[in-house]
Amino acid sequence: MKNYHKILYFLLIVVVIFQLSACKNNQKKPVPQKKPNTTQKMSTPKELTKIENDIETIIKEGQKLQESQKSESSKSSVSTLAPQGKQQSASKNQQGGKSTEQEGNKQKQQKEPPEKKSWITIDKTVKDIHTNWNVLSPIAAKAGASTDLLNKVSIAINTLTTKSTNKLLNDTMIAANNVYKYIPEIENYFKTTSPPDIKKLRFYNRDIDFNSSIGKWDVATKDINDLKVFWKTLKVKLPKDAKTASDKFDSGLSELEKAVQAKDSTITKIKSNVLESDIKSLEKASGSKK
């Protein structure tokens, strides 16, 4: 009987030891953890680069047309102010008048093609933007861009199309710049060599230039204020290598603000061009460090 109890106690001890061992092993078993997200940003899609280049093309062609219009306006003023004696002399000489008229028509024909060519280039470039955006949109969405952002870009592109189709030069340039506004926002989802937000400085600078040239000083004033606020936030994020370029931008921004406050479109354009050079310096300096 005693042996029976001993065997029973032995078995109970073995069972208890086994259970304690099992519990200990369960406690030591590592809890599965989520793997850290090691996925890196993909390189900037070529379509985004193409859209950015296309916007630059539209703005450059628009500036050509503006210069052409100024030239035509200047020549028209000179013709109106021509000395009366010369006008009378021209009217007396019919052959000379015909020759001058033919010469004028010839010059007009020579000047019309460049203007028409610029609008053809703009129209084609706008279509290219649509094509590249159709490819880029799903790529940007996959990279994390919100539906709201993608919709804003689509609306901006459609507005640009409407303005360019109606040959509204100033509105076309402003609309092209409004598409450019979203380039840095999309670039933030991809690898870049310099902070994309620097490009927002360019958007504000251009908007100030374009709107001041048509007397929209309320818009230009709002832009200069928004630019100052945005620059204050961006400045502290730039690498140390950009210190010199940053100081230059500070000075250029101050000069541009004075021109806007004075509501002088000529000086504003000059100061805007200078600030564009400062922005390029910032991009170059900031590109040395990612």
C-alpha cells in the first residue's frame, strides 16, 4: 500500500514538473512582431519630370508672346506719333505709300508665324501634360498621394486647358503656374536630390510676377505674405551648405516685398527675376545633401 502511494506521489510530481516546464517554454516563446517598413521611396517618375518641363515650356512661350505684344505696342505708339511732315510726304507719293504698305504687310506676315507657332507649341504641350498625368496619377496614388491632391491637380490641368484654348495669355501663364504649385507636393512622395518645397518658393514668386503685371496687387500682396510665412518654415529645414544661398534669398525677398508695396510692376518683375536666380542657388546648394 505504501509503495502504491509512493508511485502515485511520484507520478503527481512528474505531472506538475511537466506542466511548469510547459508554461515556462510558452513564456519564453517570442511574440510575433510586425516587420519594420523598410520600403524606400521610388525615384521620381519621368512623367512628373516631363510635366514640370512642359510647364516651363508654356511659361517661356507665354513670355515670348508678352514681349512680342510689348514690341507691337511700342511700334504702334511710334507710328502714331510720327511727324506730320513725313505723313504728308508719304501721302503725296502714292508709289512710296504702296511700297511702305507692302513692306508693312510683309513685316506683319513675318511676325504672325512666331506668335502662331508659340500658341501651337502651348496647345501641344498642354495635351502632353494630360497624357503624362494620366500615367502619373495612379503611380502617385500608389506612392501615397491623397485623392484630394490628385483631384486638385486634375482641376488645375483642366483650367490650364480652358485658358490656353481661349488664347488668354496672362490667364494661361497663371494657370500653368497653378499646376506647377502641386509639383513639389507630389515630389514629396518620391526620391529627390533637393527639398521639393523649394519649388513652392518659385510658385509664389511667379504668381507675384504674373499678377502684378496685370495690376492684381491684392493677389501679389497676399502671395508675398504667404511666401514670407512659408520661407520662415522652410529655411530652418535647409542644410548648412545652403546658408549663403539662404541669406541671398532673404535679401531678394525683402527687395521684392518693397516693390510689391510700391505697386511698381516694372521693378517687381526685375526683383522677381533676381529672386528666381536666388531660388536656383538654393536648389543647387540644398542638392549637396539629401
